[in-house]
Amino acid sequence: MMRKVFSFWLCALLCSCHVLMAQQTIRVNNQWDFLKSDLGGVWEAMRPASEGSPESVPLWQKVTIPHCFNDRDGVDPDVNFYQGPGWYRTNMDIKNPYNNGRTFLHFLGSGQKTNVYVYTQLIGSHTGGYDEWSVDITDAVKNFLQSPEAKRFKGKVPVAIRADNTRDLEMIPSSMSDFNVYGGVYRPLELVYTPALSFDAFHIQATTDAAGNEGSLTFSSSFINAANLKDASLEITLRDPRNQVVKTITQPVALSSGEQQLATLSIKKPVRWSPDQPNLYTVTAKLSSAAGTAEWSGTTGFRHFKFEEHGPFLLNGKRLLLRGTHRHEDHAGVAAAMDDATIRKEMILMKQMGTNFIRLGHYQQHPLVLQLCDSLGILVWEEIPWCRGGLGGPIYKEQARRMLTNMISQHSNHPAVILWGLGNENDWPGDFPEFDKEKIRQFMSELHHLAHQLDSTRLTTIRRCDFCKDIVDVYSPSIWAGWYRGRYTEYKQETLKEIARVNHFFHAEWGADSHQGRYAENPEFFIQQIATGKGADERTGDFALTGGNARASKDGDWSESYAVNLVDWHLKEQETMPMLTGSAYWVFKDFSTPLRPENPVPYVNQKGIVARDLSPKEIYYVFQSYWLTQPMVHIYGHNWPIRWGNAGEEKEVRAYSNCAEAELFVNGKSAGVKKRDSQNFPAAGLRWNVVLQPGQNNIRVVARNGKTTVTDETTWTYQTEKWSKPAKLIVEKENQGNTTLVKVKAVDANGVLCLDAANLITWSVAGNGTLIDDLGTVGGSRKVQLANGQASIRIANNNGKSVVAATADGLTTGLIEL
């Protein structure tokens, strides 16, 4: 069943991504040199170097773009991640095919301040790490190729880029933000050739009524008009989701500066876009003039949405519970420099979880993400990175205005987008001596009006700034029941209280950190310490592992077991609130942050539904059991290799499923059939108390929905031996070709595995081998807490001998020779 669903989505992806035509776009990925430091000037990147001479220093390395120069150090447990300049250089073969055409370098995103040089000439600069921008290099290229210096480069054009993520209080986002402010050219870089007259920004405003009786399209554009032409002819063709031509408009265009409205179009009963049926229309525009023909192609969709006062959310006239999560642009081994295939994989995993909504936190994201949201059917909240720290001066404010303007201009064609986010946690001071709430209110109000001026069809929103909650259209307060404040059983009462406080409510950010692979037989041992009735808002400093009131984030075990309980409770309660618009779990994937060096995986926010390498945690399947329509079943604890308890003791076994009933088999014997009831917590009633035998146990479940049957199976070891405190580390190896998987176990003085041990392990290697580390995952960090007394890491063998050591304070070191 899941294979069929995947095929449908994959077809949608292949059919609906934006295409730029008659305007040649070439990704310039390869043949780049990189230097992770500053230069005395751009000449140091351009001067000739003879072998062995001082001019060959500093040493550059070969990289491909996208490239993030914090790809590893963002999660290095022993250093602060690098914040400063980095240089890129290459020699480009530039041949514009258009007579008197223009040549651009187009950045999809580079962080955080960028300068572009052709040879030694500064051509353009940009501040802001997340919006798209272009620099026209036409004249600089022409001048260079006519200069005496060109001979040395044999017809190619030397280009250098300086990307800089140095801390700067007058720049957004704040370095106090709970994510790394990365540096590098970490999204694709494109060489673009256009005719002398071509489209610059092309906008489509698609609207329809709640019943879908009428559809309206308005087309507008700004132009690149290097030849100062006055007239052109325009042809716009609209095709429906079946690729049938709906209408073609042909008309003259009197060219003017700035954006101008081109045409309007009405259609009866448009095929509407929704998460279940993400129907997209295709628009092709041809601009013909004395300069030739330029062409633009993209997609749009018709949908009508509304946030009712005090809930719920309506899409196309019907209630839709928004079932969402959040996304950071961050991935193991590459940080922000994710390739297209990985982005697609991530977004498909979200859709296969049942997601119909996403908040893109906390900045404008890769255009492919928005295209995939359109294609897959995922509604979007996208926001600018005015995140924490307070409010800066004129330079700061101008960047925020510019990034809001660019985000709306660049992403307003996407039917998936319904909310423009103006900020995040703007009640969090610290970057400036002054923290003036009234000035923050004034600027928030300015951004709110600017957003509506730029796009009258969507709403504005922020998360967690109560003194601005009356300014924006939709407000999300802080509700972290069961993690930063209170118990998760208080979630509903806190939510209902907040729904009553604002006209239009949404719940962004809830969840729990979980250390992948760590489970507990009693994950709520600490719960009586947690005060109730004190609210569920997270406050400054609550992320710290010391100080403050008792809370799950500090006093819990960070097990997947506790996270499963918390998520299960939230999802069951969300089904009982008809006025709830929806919520978004924070966050879909673990990501790096400079604020959490003491976490079980250092410098990683571990609230992800999946790990930083996209491997699912247990809560992924809990979400599926509530949100997915295709039948599924999953035995809770697949990666729980060893359970423990007394001989003959009954242990709870759960299955998470969206099917009507399920039957459990333990070692081939039926434990009975259970009926699913979403309000029967936990696991919607699909749980059994059974006796596990010491040693191996086969666990199998069969779930049924009418005539449809799905199954799942796993094997557990059951340990009845008792252990005392950890005394030593035992290291084992598993050869895997060019790499070796090395595992460590903490055992007591009698050699019994300590299944609750959570010691911090440090890996090291001597010899030819190298650690495959700095990935920000449980199996890819050289410092990591044990999960159920165990941890692992991979070693690149490098065709030689090595000795690997695992150390922990107070324990005998474990050693093994490879």
C-alpha cells in the first residue's frame, strides 16, 4: 500500500516543479576552490601561484556547491562552530547565446553576508542568508574578457565569492537563536542567461470562493529590460491539472519600470487544490520583442481558506484539522547544504507520516521545499528570521523589511502558502541594552501592514510574543505541556484557555527531546516532581539542563518511551477539540544548535520525529497511527533491543495502528484481539500485558481494517539479571568492508549489562583509522550518552591497523584493535 502512495507522490513531484525556459539556467556546482578564513583582499584569490612559492599559501580545498563551511563543526562536541568569512573561487566558461543578452549569477541562498567579484572587481553584495538574489555580471564579464589579464585565464572568467556568517547584532537572525546561523554558499548557485528583454519576477494571484464556483487569476510581472524597449507582445497559456489548455491570452504590453499587471482571467468551477488532492494548474508566459522571445513557466492552484474566530480552520469550505510539523534546513554531514534528493526524501517522509501542514522555521527556505509542498499537498507557514534578541536599528529593520518583501515576492505563487510569519519569540531580549516592548509592537505592526500590502490574500502570524498577539491575524502562544512546564495531561486545558484569548489561534511548537535508541520500562518515574496548574508556557532558560523548577526537559530521562507517551496523549486530545485549528510538532528532524552543548548528542536539538540523518524515531509511527489514512501498524519498540524485568512479570506490549483492530502474537501464541479506540490511552487501546520469556522473544502483530490486513514483527531479548552501577566498558566490532562498526556496552563488576546507564562516552582512535563523526547523530558523534547502556560509531579503516578506545568518567576504558 505504501509503495502505491509513494508512486503517486513521486509522479506529482516530477510533473509540477518550476521550469525556466528560453532563459538558460545552469547550476555551477563543480570546480570550486574554498578557503575557510579571510583573505587580505580579493587579489589573493586571483594572483598567479608558482609551485613552491609563498604565493601558493594559503591552501585551498576542492568543494562542490551547495557547500556549508559548518558542515561538521556545527556539531563538533569540542569547539564552537566557526563564524567568520569563507572564500570560494572558480573560473567560469561564460557564453551567453542571446544577442545583447544579460548574464546573472543567481543565489538561492548564501549565508549570511555575501560579496561577488569578477576578477578583482566587486560586482554585488547581499545581506541575508535565506532569500534568493541575483547579481548582473554582464558588463564585468565583457570588460574582463577585453582586458590584458584575460589571456592568463584562457578565455574563462575568474569569479570569487566571499560568504560571511560573523556575529553581527544588526543582522537577523540573532545569534541567540536556537539554531546555527550557518555560513557558505549552501544552496544552489545558478548561471542565468536572458535575452535583453525578459521576465524578472512573474506573479500569479489565484483566488476562488469557498464553494469553488468561480476562479480568478491575475498575472503581473516586472521585467529585465536592458535594451529599454517600449513594446512587446505577451502570450499566456493556462493548462489544467490534466494538462489540457483552459485558455490562451494574447495581447500587446506597454513596458514600464517596476511591476505591472498584465492580465486577468476567470474560469468556472476550477479544480481545487487540497492536501488530499493537490491539483495544480500550469501557466506558461511568452514575451516576444525585438530582443527575441523570453518564456516563463510555473504552477498555481485554487483554494479557499479561513480561520474561524476561536477556531476551527476551513479549507474549501470544510473543516480541516491542520496536522503539522516544522522544518529546519539542516542535515547530518552537510548542515544547510542539502541536495535535492535529500530534500525530496525528507518531504516525502513527512507526507507519508500524514502531515498536511508545515511551519518553515525560522527563515525563507529552499524553493524546492515550496514546490514539494505544492505537489505533495502540505499547507505552509513561512517566516522571516526576526528571531529572538530584541529589535535593532535602521540597518536591522531594513533587512527585515527586505527579507519579508523578498519572501512574499519569491513564494507567493505557491498555493500551499497560507501564512506569512513575521517573527519568532520576539519577547526574548538580550542582543541590545534596550528592550522596548512598544518599539517592538510598532515594528511588528509595520511588518503586518507591509505583508498585507504585498499580499492581500494571506494572513500574518507570529509565535510566542504575547504583547504582540493582537497585531497579527493568527497567533501561536507557547504551550509545552509535559516538557518545559507542567504535565502533558494538562495540554487540553491550557489549549482551550489560549484559544479563548485570541481571535485566531494556532499551536506551533510542542513536543519532547528524545535520545534515539533510549527506552525505559518506567519513563515517568519523575512525574510527581512536576507541579500542575502553573501553566505550560516555556520561558527563557527552560532549555537548560540545570536550574529552575522541576520539568521533564531537565528531570526526565529523554527516552523515546516518554516522547511516545507525550505525543500519543497530545494527538488523542486534539481529536476532542472541534474548535482547534491545528498544531505543528517541533520539530520534524533533529538539528544543530549552539545553545545545547550538554545534550546527549552535543549541540543537537533532539526533539525530531526523525534523527538528523532522517532515520525515524518511534514517535514517527505514533503520528502515522493518528494521521495516515493508508492502513499501517507498528510495534512500539522496534529499536529496543533488550527489555528488562523479573522472570514471570507481565510487560506491556503496544502496537500503534490506524486499523480497527489488532491481534498480538508472542512467540507464536495469540495474546488476543484488541479494538482501536483513539481515546483509550495509550496506543488507542492496542496494548497487551504479556509474560516474556528470558532471552529471545518473537513479537508479531496483525492489524485489520475490514478485509485489509497489515502486519509487523520484531524480536526482543528479555533480561532478568539485575545489575549494579556501571564499572567498565566492553568494546566489540563488526567489520563492514571499508568501515567497521564499533559498539560499546557499560557493564557492572559482574559483567551484567547496565540497561539504564546513560554515561557520556568519548570515542577515540589511534592508527590508520578515522572516526566517522561530527554528524550530530547517536552513531555519529565522538561524544555521546549511552542509550540503554550502549552506543556505537563507525570507523573508516583506511587500509591499515587501528585501536579504538571508548572512555567514560569513573569506568574502565574499553579498547579494541581493528
